[in-house]
Amino acid sequence: MFQEFGKPIMLLSLDNLALLRLFSAMGMIKSKTLFDILFEKFNLIVDHHRETLDPDSPRDFLDCFLLQFYDDQSPELEAESRLSIRNVLLDLFIGGIETTGTSLTWSVYFLAKHPEMQRKLQEELDAVVGNKSVRLADGDKLPYTKSTISEIFRLSSVFPMAVFHATTTDSTADFEGFKLPPQTLVSSHLMMILRNEREFPNPEAFMPERHLNSSGQFQPSSHLIPFGLGKRRCLGETFARNIFFLFFANLSQKFNFEAVHLGTEPEWGFTHGTPKFSLKVTKRF
Ligand code: HEM
């Protein structure tokens, strides 16, 4: 991707739309959208999977999809399936990469900002797991680690407003006294719920302990909804939670994160990003 945009004439054009149109009309550049580039990559991946597919031993989601929908079809159906798999891959890619990456970036920001929390976390990981790699099965024995993860998801609110949905009923829906006619756009303001003072007292403070009960066990609140609500909540939630746990717990166990510079203003983009920061990272063992 960077190679494509790195051509001098392309870079010049990206700064100036008039130049982009002119160079394109002269045939000097073929501009591609990010989607074109992604779709080309997806096609290569799909082709490779088809060539190496073993029906008795599917390796991943794509193999399962191919086995289910792709084979023994008419050319028209095959073209349709290719389009459909391309769009599914796009949904997973767009939905998964930025959100998970930004959440992990927040996690090291919080580790550096709260050294006492980092120490407590490492004490728990050292006592329960030692020097071995942390595995998903260790989760139940790591209440402080799980509470810290919940607090990271709560305060980072990387996806502050859920996707827009619409009421589909024929009649007007009644929601807590509000009348919602058919086809009303609805989106939940997740960040407001995650920072609701009634449920999370002192909501702006980073306090992993708020997710522990009086006997020190992990007890998540039903208001902790960083992945949304209802039937259309995040499709990748289980995957994202597992990946996040593995990365976060293993990074915290193996490295110390020390703040060099910590900004305070979050950077808004497609997601709610961290302030600018830099860290000193050292190996623990
Ligand atoms: C920390 C990581 C993630 C967070 C915080 C997150 C959060 C969300 C939220 C808030 C929604 C909107 C739910 C709604 O409208 O009610 C959503 C939708 C979605 N997410 Fe995630 N997500 C994460 C990771 C992932 C991953 C890893 C994948 C894919 C593997 C994924 C795929 C999707 C898809 C496909 C949707 C649309 C679901 C639908 O409309 O039915 N997400 N996500």
C-alpha cells in the first residue's frame, strides 16, 4: 500500500486534487482507492486458500466459508460468492483492526500512566503464571488482570457511538416513554453509558478495583458495554476479548512501561484514540 502511494507523482497529487485529476486524465497515474488495494489483497488470499484447501481439515474461517459456499457452483453463483466473501472480509478487517489496535494502544498508555497499577498487575501475573506465557485458561485465576482490562475497555471507549440501526416494526416502538416511529435511526451512546456516574462513581478516574467484589473476585457490571448491545452487538467480541487478553497480559508480564511523555488530549479519528505519548520499554526477564 505504501509503495503505491509512495510514488512522487502520486504523493504530489494526494496533496492537490486538481493535480490528481489532471495526472489521471493524462494517464500518468492510475489512482486506486484503499478499497481497491484491499480487495486485490483479499483476492490473492482467497485464491491461495482455494488452491491449498483440505476439505477434511479446514484451517480457518476462510476455509470454512469456501467449503460451505464456494465449490461446485455455476460461474454466476461463484462470482456472487466471491463478492460476498470479499465484503465479509472487509467487514472483519475494518471492524477488527482499528478497534483492537487502538484498545491495545490505550492499554500501554494506562500502564505507563499508572505505575502502581502496573506493579499490582505484575505481582498477580508473577504469582499465578510465573515466567511461562499467559494463556486464556489462566484468566479465571487473574481477577486483577481481568478488572484492569475491563477498566481499559470502559475508559478508552474506542467506539464511542454504536453503529446506526433502525426500528423495523410496523407500529411505533415504546422505549422508556419515548415513541419511536418505524424506520427511526437509533444509535447507543456507549461512551455516556461507560462513564455514567451512577454506575461508575468518579467515572473519569482509572480504577480497576471497581470491577472487583468485596472478596476480590472479578465482577463485571451489566453497564460495561464497549461492544454494544442487543442482536447487532459486535460480531467479533469474543475474538477481540481473547486476543486483547493474550496480548495485554503477556505484554504486562514481560515488559515494564515507563512514561517519557504523556499527552492529555485524546486524538479523535474513526475511533477515540489515545493522546500522543512516548514510553521507555524494558524487558522484565
Ligand atoms: C476491542 C475491540 C473491539 C471493539 C471495542 C468493538 C466494538 C464494536 C461496536 C461498539 C460495534 C457496534 C455495535 C452496535 O451497533 O450495537 C461493533 C460492531 C462490529 N464489530 Fe466490533 N469491536 C471490536 C473488535 C472487533 C473485531 C476483532 C471484529 C472482527 C473480527 C469486529 C467486527 C465487528 C462487526 C462485523 C460489527 C458489525 C456488527 C453488525 O452490525 O451486526 N469487531 N464493534
